[in-house]
Amino acid sequence: MTADPLSTVFAALADPTRRAILARLATGDATVNELAAPFPISVQAISKHLAVLERAGLIARTREAQWRRCRLDPAPLQTLAEWVDQYRRLWDDRYDTLDDYLLKLKETRHEQAP
């Protein structure tokens, strides 16, 4: 069974190492060795993380001679942000409604005070 793209992106982002790799790639393209440098894990482990990010569409890899460079592809993050934004708007509306209710409640109590 194939997961939907949004689920694949969420799964890829669930790991802190993969999020750190994306943060590094946000500053510019990098080789696998450059991406592996700050982590206490093997280059092979980093390659596995990169494969997950690539399957999710979050990165693209290019080959330049013997080097494989990775670059961030922000399109799936935009899709994710749009999905989250619909819920942010929903909760903003609910908080506005709650604010209105609390203001009316305060006014009612103020009017009823002796």
C-alpha cells in the first residue's frame, strides 16, 4: 500500500536527523560527506536518511563527476504548510469566537454587579 504524499512527508520529518539535514540544505547544496560531518553516525546511515527524504520529494540528488550533491526541494514543505494553515485558520476562528463569548460574559457580569 502506497502512502499519500503528505503522510510520506510527515514520516520523513518525524526524525530529528532528517530535519537537521533539511535545515543544513536550506543554507545551500551539500555532498553526502558534508551532510554527514556533524552527525555521530556513518555516511551509510546518512545515505539511508537521504533516501527517505528523496522518496518524500524533500530533496533531489545530482551527480557531478564522482560527487553526489543534494539540494532541498521546498515544494512538499509548501504543501505541508498549506495543510497546516487550514487548521490554523480554523483555530484562529474558534479563538475569535471564544474571545467574543468571554467579552459578552464579562459585560453581562459587569451589568449584573450591584
